[in-house]
Amino acid sequence: MISPDLGLTKPEIVFKVVLFPAPLLPKICQALGTNLVDFLQNPRQTQGQIVRKQERESYFYSKASGITYQLVSVKDKTLKAICITIEPGGDYGKVPLGHEGEEFGLVLEGSLEITVDEEIYILNEGDSIYIDANIPHKYRNTGKTKCITLWVVQSKNRVAHIEE
């Protein structure tokens, strides 16, 4: 027997569980010490995908603008986490740009000036912002120390760009 709680042998599991599983699923879950949702979940869907600090992908770098992007989440997902470091005086660009998706930004260190449409916001360490990314936006570091931000972006597109 597989388990005394389950009360089934391997042939019975094949016949009763594979062919007629519904009535036995609660018993199977109880015997395995799990719940129905976790039991039916595909293991690949529940496994975490880790990106180590030393394995981060450079998403964008521009020495001229003083900005470095690092992808801190797994590639090829619609939800991306990006760490953006902006040196003092660093500037995303003179012209605000919009793109598909949504963004959530959190200032981890320093301060950030962000323009969304025509509105200008100053974010300090610990402050956050949500942006409908379709609305033109840009940012810059007007402070005297580097600014480190974490952005969570929902977008189907991925733009990889590296400048020297």
C-alpha cells in the first residue's frame, strides 16, 4: 500500500485515481499533507526563478546620460523588475516618452525628479509612484548623490539597448 491513510495499492491508484479521480482527491491530498490547489498545481508553475546579483543582465547603459538599467527578474516575462541607477545629473532624456504597459517605481536611495505628462514630482528614498506607461514620462537625478530605483514594469515588449 502507498499509504495507510489512502488505503490504495499502486494498481488501485492507476484505476481509481487516474480513471476516476474526483471522489478520491480529498483523501489523496489529506494523505499527502497538502491541499487540492497545491496538489493540482504544475510544479514548474510554483517553482521560484532566481536571478543572482552577479547574473543580472545589463538592460541599458549610457555613460553620457549617467543611467544604468539592470534586469533583476527573469527574462521574457510580461512582469519585469528593473533596477535603475542614475548618477547625479543623470537624465533619461529631454523628451518624455510613452510606451505600452504599466510601471511602479520605488526610490531605494537618493531622490528622483519624474515628469509624467506635464506634472513634475520629486520622490525621495522610500517614495513610490505608479505610471500608466502610455502617458509620456521622463526622469532625472537632480541630487548630489546617486539615485537607485526599483521599477516593476508590466509590458509584453522588451527593449535591450546598451550604449558606451
